[in-house]
Amino acid sequence: MQTIHRILILVAVCLAVAIGGVLLISPPNEVVVEKPKPPVEQPKLPEAIPPDVHRMTPGEAVLTIKEDKIKEDLQYLASDELEGRMSGKKGNVVAAEFIKEELEKCNIDTVYQKFAIRRTNPGPKNEIGDDFTQNIIGWIDGNDPILKNEIIVIGAHMDHIGYGPSMSRTRQIAIHPGADDNASGTVALLAIAKAFACLKDQNLRTVVFQAYSAEEMGLIGSRHYCQNPIFPKGNPNLRSHKFMMNMDMVGYLGKGYYYATFHGGDSSIDVTEIINELNDKYSFARKVTSRGGGGSDHAAFYNRRVPVAFLHTGLHRNYHLPSDTSDKINYEGLTQVARYGFELAWRVCQSTDAPRFNEATFKVMEYTHDHGHPDVPYFIHSYHKDKEE
């Protein structure tokens, strides 16, 4: 009994010690507060999305064709430094380099297309190495997966006749600057290319810019391309070329003695409809646009049944003479013609259906170039005698 009593006392003491330890650790009425957890890192909000880069419209792109740039480029191409840009000669080579560089400034891919020519107008220093020349070709690939294989060509010849005397109306040996023939068409080509470059993520069809050499020798450059096309890529052929716009002598708007005759239908009824619509905005459209006769680079395409439009502001007394200088150009008019040309080509480029060739009016164009020979009738017509420059 005494033993049991002692055991109970011992148990009681142990419990008292245990309870006392607990009380020391956690005094009565003390609230146990959990240690605060570190704050959860909040995800970073995305930075403000920058506004969309402005996508230029065709109406804005056409306004990039500016008179001051056109004038600057034409004055250079028609300067004495380029010595009349005779095919195969130094001035022609320098002009070709300039054209290529101007296209590349617009991020347009370029290539030369070399071909053989015969020696003509050697110049006062009897230059050698003139047995070849080359076209300058730039392009903007189309963005439609199907229509990108359809080709729109915008062309102009960049050569002239150098010092003469061959192809000069007076057989005079002197620099023939060729300001209107055809520095005017060349600078219009460059201006239009720049406008297209502003829309290069929007064009449906592939647009090819071609500056031809050796046009004055008989349309050799454009004929060479038609015989040796390089588009579409991977399957080059003329059948895929759906339209060609040619600009030759477009610097005398309102000053030329002869306007291109506009015939209903021309090479394509579809192109004619676009010209008619644009004539409301550019009142000269019908006067300066035609299927035209042979004698310029559109003929090579037309004879292969490619619809064409020939932009031309008329002949004048300075044609193929040393007096075809840059001071006689109507720069405001040239700027308007270039803008019209851009809008015409853009409309064709973006049309749902490619323009149809008008077989009903087809007649083979002659490739003969009159070269301004004195015996060509329209150069001795009376209206040349009674009109001022």
C-alpha cells in the first residue's frame, strides 16, 4: 500500500514538472503568431504595346513622287558629264550605275542583263570596249501566293545617241543630252519604283522595273529581254507577263506637237477602262496614253501579246538634237505623268483578274526606229515651222 502511494506521488511530480515546462514555454494568454511568409512575386505587366507602324496607302505613296527629285535626277542624266548616254560608252555605264543605285536605295533587288551591240558613234576619243551594253532590272516580289507569278513590267529606255552623228537629225557631232529622250522616262521610272517600294508588302503581283539600253539602235534592249525573260523566278516566260507600261519622251506635257492617239480598246479593253477612269483625275491620260506604233520598247511586248500602255507627251523640234536639254522640260507636267503612270500600273497590279489582250485589234508593230532622220515626213510638217519652242 505504501509502495503504491509512493508511485502515485512520483507520477504526480512528473506531471507537475511537465506542465510547468509547458507553462514556461507558452505562458497563459499568449497568442502565437505565425512568421510572415515572403510576399509572392507578382508577374510583370507587359510593357505598353507600341502603336502599329503606319501602313502607307496608295494615295500617300503617289505623293512621294516629287518634282524636286525628278528635276534633280533628270538634270544629272542629261548633263554633259554623261555625254549623251550612248550605249556601250562611259556615260551610258555611269547612268546605268546611277539607276541601279537609286533602285537599291529603295530596297529593290536589281540585276544587270548584258547583251551584245554593234559599234556606233565612237565619239571624239574613239572609245573602245563598246561591243556590249546592259539593261538594268529591279523587282518587287508579289505577296499573293498565286498572283506573284504574274508579272507587271514598268519600263523606259535610258540610252541616247551620245555625240552623234549617226541618228542625229542634223548629223552634228556634239553631245546630244537626250533630256526628254529619254531621261524623262527614266526619272519617271525611278520615281514610280520608289512609290511601289512604299507599298512592297501590299502588291499582289510581281512588279519589274526595266531601264533598257540600246533602244536608239532599234529597241535592242527590250527585244533582248522578251527573248530572254528572267521572270517569273524558276519558270521565266513571257506568257506570265500580264502588262507592260512604257514611258518614252514624257517631259513635254502640253508642249509637244503631237499627242499619242488614243483608240478605244487599244491592246486591252481592261486597261482602257482604267485609263478612262483615271482621266477624270489626270485630264491628259487619254492624250498621252496609247498602244502606239512601233519605235519604242512596248512594241517588243505587244508583239508577244502582252497588253501595253505607251506614255508619250509628243514630238518636238529638239528631238534628236543637241538642243534636247534639261531646261526645256516641263517638270510639273512630268511629275503629274509619273503619278498617273504609278496609279495606272498599281491598278493593274492589284486587279482581281489580269488584263485580257485584245486580239481583235492586233496588228504586228514594226520595230523600225525613225531615229529622227530628216526625211521623216512629220519633221518637215508645217506645224513645226509655226510653233515656238
